[in-house]
Amino acid sequence: MTRLVALALAAAILAPAAALANYWVYCDSGRIAVESRDPDQMRIARGSSFCQMGPKFDYRSDAENFARRNFSSIGASCSCR
């Protein structure tokens, strides 16, 4: 019984953390990429070699599906012009 309570407590603690992740679709150095870095973090990491190509997504799979539907694939060529 104690083990069941411990597992339930661990699940309750860890479950909200998964909901905190966000994903964005970027054109990064000429290629479509899905990143968990927000635009400010990308500016720090990449400078001006990227641009945002879509909205913020709560799930990586949603961001990847958006990239596939709108840009043919992750890694496809893109331009920030």
C-alpha cells in the first residue's frame, strides 16, 4: 500500500512538469527545425540566423506535424526573407 501511495505521489508531481514544455517551428540556418527554445533563447543561441515559422505548440508532435503539413518536412530548406 505504501508503494502505491508513493507511485501516485510521484505521478502527481511529475505530470504537471510535462505540460510546461513548449515547442516552436523555426527556419534555422536555412532548414526547418522544431525546438523547445523560445524565441528569446534562440536569439541568444543563434543570433539572427533564424526566424519563427509558426505559433507556439504545447506538444512536440503537434509542432512536427505543423512543419510537415506546411513545409513538407523537418529539415526542409527555408528562408527568413
